Amino acid sequence: MNCWDSLDQVAEGEDPWLGPLAGVLLAELELREDGRSLLSGVTAQLTGDAEAARALYAEADEEIATVLLGNLLIVSGDLVAAEEPLRRALRSDNNMIAGYAGHLLGHVLISRNELEEAGNVLSDAFWRCHPRGTGPDVLVPWVGVRIGELLAGTFMLDVVDDLMEAGGMSELYFTRDFFENAAHFTKHGGPSLTKIGLHLFPCDFDVVRDALERLSVWSDERYERGRALTVLLGRRLLEEERPWSDYYRLWREFVADIGGV
């Protein structure tokens, strides 16, 4: 198996850090002259040699190396230092690089509870990655899941207010829309979280259970993230639904079944 086949396999997995990283590398590096140098940097990063990774990124193309440095700093636990290179990469004319930078910066902002800015940054990143905005689709599932999770647990962010005012639809409609878009673009990966976020709305619980089962096979951490999304979104749906409706009863029973009520 060559390195590109290996990256494709990683991009199709459930890892929230390696999945989008592999997708970016597939889209950006295969045809580049400095692709091998950058892959060597990623290899050094994944094998624990952060200093070698930084040196190899410094030798490569500035824009993509900048966003890869931001990724390295986040996974190394230095979220403060990661912000500067990510904000630089956010200004790129390359939709892939800017979208990936926004995806990572959204994580940094959420960790600081700066949810309004996180919503705006993730929304911009989503549309930079979306083919509708002439972007590449490889990151759509990952960014869509991240902003969907944020909206599921946060009421009335400015980014949703703007969408509601322009589109005349409800807050939960737009939450679902991000998950629906994320589930549609699966060329290089379809994280199970997209299926949870989309199929919980119409009570397609078999699909949600299958997604949770897949996550449990990957790791307890992946499963707990999926379960948390199910509970969070399920509770939001219950708050919006009339208690005497059939959907209310079905959602309540399902959420209770996985330990959420």
C-alpha cells in the first residue's frame, strides 16, 4: 500500500484529528513538488518527533506548512501558540487551507468558551470548504459535524440568528442542515457523527445505533463523543417538540435508552 492509499484509509476513519488532516494532505499534496517533505513532517509529528516536524514544515510551502504547524501545536496541547499560525492561514486564498484553519481555530475558541466567534469561524470554514462556495468537499463532513455539535449545545448564536433571518427557518432546521451537508459529502470519509446528527431528527434510530456501534469499535472516547451528541441533540429536540406528540415519546425513550434522561 503506497502513502496515498494509506492516507485515503485514514481519511475514511473516525479519528477527528487524523481524518481531516489526511483529507487535506490528499487534496493538497499529491501533485506538489514539496509534498514528500510535508509528508515527512507529518510522519515525524505522528511518531512523536515534534521538533523534526516543525523543521520540515519550515522547509515547505508557507501556507500549508502554517496550518499544519497549527495542527501540531493543538495536538501537542499548546492551544495558545496554535492560534497565531491558524489566524494567518485563515487569510489564505486557498479554500482548503483557510477552511482547515477555521476548523482547527474553532476547536481553540470552543475550548475557551468563545462560542460566538467559534460559530462564525466554523460557519465561514464550512462554506469555504463547500463545493457551493467553489471549495473542495473533503473537509465538509468534519467541519459540518463540528459546527453541528456546537449548535446542538448552544442556543441562539449570532451565526444562526443571521441564517434564521435570511432563510425564515427555525434554529434546529439549520442545525440539521449542517449535519445533512456533512453526511452528503463522503468521498474521503463519512464520520459516524454525521449519521447521528442527521438521522436522530426523523427517528431513524437503527442508523443512529449502527453509528454508535461503529464508534464503540474504534474507541471508548469516540463512542462517548457520539453518545454525548445523541443526548445533547435529543434533549434539544425534546425541548422543541410538544410532549403529546409521537416524536416526543420516541426521542425520549431512545435518549433514555442510551443513558441520557
